[in-house]
Amino acid sequence: MENRQTVALIKGDGIGVDVSNATVRIVNAALEKAGAPQLTFEEINAGATCFAETGHDIAPDGEDRAGAADAIFLGAIGLPSIRHEDGTEISPHLRLRDRFGLYAGVRPVKAYPNAPQRLADPRAASIDMVILRESTEGLFYSAAAHGRSQIIGDSEVRDTLRITRTTTEKLHRFAFRLAQKRKARGAPGCVTCVDKANVFASMAFFRKIYDEIAPEFPNIDRAYAYVDAQALNLIRAPWEADVLVMENMFGDILSDLAGGLVGGMGMAACAEIGDNHGLFQPAHGSAPDIMGQDKANPLAAILSGALLLDYLAEKSDVESFAKAGQWIEHAVDAGFEANLLRPMEFGGDMGTDAVTTQLLSLIAADAAPKSA
């Protein structure tokens, strides 16, 4: 079929299988509702279970197949009980980030009505930000999956924090373009550079490049915050944030903190985008304690599926993909607004299948997305 796109599907471990299956069901329904071409999902075996069974953390041709697809969807990878000899977890997805240059880690953080809000201030209901985490460099440049640490016998280990101009320029431009898109939809239109430029030369370099790129986007405000102060600000006044751009490890930590403000990791969608590839996944882990028990909240994965559709719309110039993504986002909004989505993660009575079935009903309803 013309414009048919291929998605490499890595279900992974634990609840990754559950939430991936839910996402495929929702994405297919949204595509049909929007009159968009159906996707071809090509499954690739990868993760800790794969490692335990085969000795490989991804199928031998898995990385090549993932790179050949139009996009990659990942459920969750890793099991605490299955590790490498050095104690680190199985993490082929870190290699995928590195190999395909997925520098822009997009972590939306949004408050939904009737979902848990950890802050008592009523303004917390308006939280709507994006944490933009550089995903290939920073301290994760030395992640164990890459074998770049300097191990000095049994007495010392040195990890390198790497910041390059090429990647950082692309990251900051991505941040300002994202702020422009959000501003067109009513967001403040401000990018905050989050760093530790007062202590580390690498972070001062990160901020220097930010200042060089900012004038290219005169209609977008700029701001600055040291990472420790930004952690405080996420508790003090997170409703003031728009787009926060930062180094890899800082983004890893602050995105989890921010996710906790709006319900938890079960709402933490994620897109990792490079110049030619995109990988989409829920930011949560594999939660092996509840895998296969119909208890997982699939919404982070499903919202990541909406991000995938938006990405495919831009990549293929097929607008109906974006409309399908809007159907999903609208269904989640409408479901929480009407108290029809009550995941067990939030103390509700709905497991993975019930949440998925309710979203299918909402997508099938006649109400159109606000932006469609």
C-alpha cells in the first residue's frame, strides 16, 4: 500500500509485552478512525529474556532491521534478576540510541484531570511541559553498554561526561523549534537551559552553544537554571515550565521527578529522535512484579504511540498519521475528564485491558479531537 510505514516492534521484558500489545491495538484503531494507512509492525526479539535464552541481548539482525524501519517502538527492557557479569542490566536500547544518533529525548509532562496530582497547589492542574534530554552523550556516553569506562583494577573507575558541539547545536535547535510548535498551540514559548555551568567546563560549553543558537529564534524566550535549582523549581512551581533542555543524566533524573508530579511513570511517554531515525517508548521500566497480571498502566506506552504517529506524519508527509495521533491524545484527555480512565497504578479499578478497551470506545465515539 502506498505510504505504508514499517515500525520495528521491540516488546522487550516484563510489562513491556503488555503495554506494547495495548499500544498496537490503540494505534491501529486510531489509524482506521483517521482514515490513515495502516502500519506494518515487524517484531524484533530483544531484552533480558532474549539474553537469557540466546546469549544475545538483541536478535543477531535486530539492530539492522530496526535501522531499516521507518520508526522503532520499544515496550520496556531489563529484568533485575538477569544481568551482565559486572552487575549492569541488559540494555541494547542504549546502543540503538548511540548507533542511530537519537540525540533528542522528548519527555512530555502533562497533568490530567482526575489523575493524581502530588502538589496541593491548584496551579498544579495546569502542568504542561517538555523535558528535552540529550540522549547520546553526557554522562551516559560512558554507560556500561558502550564499554567506554576506564577501569583501573579493582580500585577505581572513571566515567567520562562528553559534550560535543555538533550534537549540542542540533539539540538546542530542536528545543527552540519544539517551543515554537508549542507556542502556536498556546504554550508560553520559552526554552530553559538546565545545566551546572558554574562548576563544570562541559556544562559551560553546553550553555555557550545555547546562547549561540538562541538568537536564531527571536520569538522564543530563553531562561537558565542550574540543575539543582531546577529540581527545586519542579516542586515549587512546575506550572511555569515550558521546554527544559539538558544533558543526558540530568534529563534522566528530572524527567522521572516531573513524571511523579502528574501521576507517575505510567504516564511518562518518550520519543527519542535523531536526524534519520526515531524510537518511541514509555519511560518506565519492565515492572516484572506485575507482568502478565493485567495490572500495568498502558497510557505511557499509548501516548508514546501518539508521538510515533506525529513523527511519521512529518517524516512521510502523510497528515492523517498526525490526525490519528490526535485521536489518541483526545481520547486520553476525554477519558480522564469524564473519570472513565482509572488505572490501578492510581488506586483505580482498571487494569491494562480495561484501560485499553475504554480508549478504544472513546476513539470509536463521534467526538473529534480539538485540533483535528
